[in-house]
Amino acid sequence: MLVSTILRSGPLTVHGGIRAAAVRMNSQARWAGSFSEGTKNSGQATIKTTIVAGTGDPYMANPGAKIFPDATNVTGVTGTAFLEFWVGNAKQSAVYYMQCLGFQPVAYSGMETGRMDKGGEMNDFINKHGDGIRNIALECPDAKRAHDLAVSKGAKSFQEVKTYQDDHGEVKISGIDTYGEVKHLFVERGGYKGDCLMPGDWLLVMMVHFLTSRYVDHMVGNVGWNEMDVWAKFYREVFGMDQLISFDDKDISTDYTALKSKVMTVDTGLVKYPINEPAVGKKKSQIEEYLEFNNGPGVQHLALATEDIIHTVSAMRARGTSFLRVPDTYYENLEDRVGPIDEDVAVLKDLGILVDRDDKGYLLQIFTRPLTDRPTFFIEIIQRRGGFSFGKGNFKALFVSIEEEQRRRGTLVDSAAAN
């Protein structure tokens, strides 16, 4: 039978179609200011931006406003509706996400609600990839139009539009394939009034509030050798995204490992997808390691935006979440490197929070260790104080930390690509 649990991080608030981060767990027998025009120089990309004044999150100052004039939004997506994890045991996974990451239980579906369907496809996915994100669901005003436009521009259909109904209204969902076995769903809610993410036989459970994540800031996909440009082109042609920033192996490397990355975004900046591929180095990089243990491309990490990263990380640590640590030397002369910040550097050092600045502001970020037995999926917590960037100034310190984790796992070995 199929068991599903719906969890949310943060209150169920809607910002121009953007809901606070929501996760659906599925398993086999499982719980499943003012504006001014400017130009931003980002790595190898130079793009026009509409800059939001102030020190808050520039993407949420006026949700839905067109920030990147060179990008479009062909399918009309307005943000992340939910993410669907396929896991081996949804009850246990749900408890972990609630206890350690502060998600809220919302609803449950399983044998008790009459859900008896089998999930052979899910078993195959889990056996191959382990627990991970299978479906990335995007809010849009018209699921059929989004699907048909995407397919007309070269996407492969995963699901033509289907209508799901209950006493609270209806939700329409369609879908397309993307890298690996990951799917994009287009979710049209219309006037759906239900308490859950979508119609169905759900058992409502108690909601508890612990941590607050505003929305999904970005989601990172790891793809194979020489596939980054292929998928950047896919997002440009199918979604109308533009390249926000790019990094080559000179930007993201140490003496041993390297990777390449391009960040694609829609015009509002509310759907952003960095795409990573391996680069040649002396040792097997984190991307090579991911591709090996995941048996192919997939979602590497999910970045959740918060308004108070110190509170969020303190609470997560107290609940048992384990984060990557960078050397203490990272915090020496930090403000000389990144400029003045509002936070106490000693507190940031204690928690392991990193800081980076671009020409519009700064950001704070931290990364969990992998959340499953395989060294694949992890979560980033990010707070933006005017900064649009992705932490380029932190890459070296992060890579050193990740290489140490690989060394502990015994996977920092010679790269076949270096031979």
C-alpha cells in the first residue's frame, strides 16, 4: 500500500503564489521599498536586474515582481508548490523532518484512509537512488497551458493534465521530465479551499510550529559530465529562464577537487535552479561522489530561506541536526573580507554560519551534512540581506570541509577523469 505524509516548514502563508516550503513524504507502506534599474555582474554572466532597496530578502520584497528583465517565464510558474520525497519509510522520515528540521505535520494518507495502491515504480526509484526528491511541483495559473507549452519547446511529457477533486474544490496537475528521474509538476490550485496540499482522502493531524522557513530559495541539481550546458539550455528554452550566474572550475576548486555550475532563474527570481557538473581534479569530487551513490543525476540540495538564520540554526542544532563545519580561521578578519554585518561574528562562528557579499548586500548560509545513509541529499539554510548571490566567497572553505567529510567516508580517492 501507499502511505503519504504532508509536512510544511513555517506557517501556511501565501506570497503571490509562493507557499512556505512544503514537503510530501511517500513510501511503500510509508508516510509519504523602492526599485531602481541596475546591472549585476555575476561570475561569467552579466545580466540586468531590478534592485530592491533595503537589507531584506530581495526576492521577497515584492513577490512576483519582475527582477530579471532578461529572463522570461514561459510556463507562468510562480514558485514551489511542494516537493515530493520518495523514501523507504515515510513514517520514520516524517518524524525526522519534524523533530530535527522543524517541519509541521499536516495530513496523513494510508491504509486507514483507504489508500491501498501499490508502488512498484517507487520501489525501483528507492532501490536505485535511495531516499530523495522525485517530484518538484511548481505553482502556475494554468497546468494544461504550462504543460503544452513546455512540450512544444522540447520537454518530454510525464503526465498530461489531470483533475483531482473533493468537497473543497479541485486541483489540476500536469508534469514533464527533467534530469535523471526527477519530474517537474505544474500545479493549478484555482480556488481550492482544502486544508491539505491537494484533494484526497487525508487524515488531518495536529499542527505544531517550531521553525520558520519563508520559501524555497533554490534547488540544486547534479548532472553528469558535460551535461550542465544541456540542462541550462533546457531551462532556458522550456521555461524561459536566464543565466543568473555561473562558476567554473577556477571558482569552485581546491588543490584536489572541482566542479562547474550555472544558476538559471525565471524573471521573478522565485524559481532558481543551480545546475552542477563534475570538473576534472586530482581526487573524486563531491559531484562525482553524488553521481556514484545516487546512480545518476538528481537533486543535490534544497535551500530554505529564513528571516532569522541564527534562531533557525540554533533550534535545529538543539534538535539534533548536524551541520558542516568550516575551519575556525574562516572567521578571522571576516568583516574585513565581507564588510560590516549586523550579526555577531562570535555567534556565527559558534554556529558555523557563513557570510558572503555581492554588490547589493550580503547573505548568510549553512549546510547540513547528508540527511540519508548515502552521501547525497542535504539542506541549506539561507538568509538574504539584500544579496542576490550564492556564496561564491565561501566555496573554497566549503570544499575543504566537504573533502574532509569525503576523507572520513573513504571516498576522497583518485578521480578516474584525472587519468
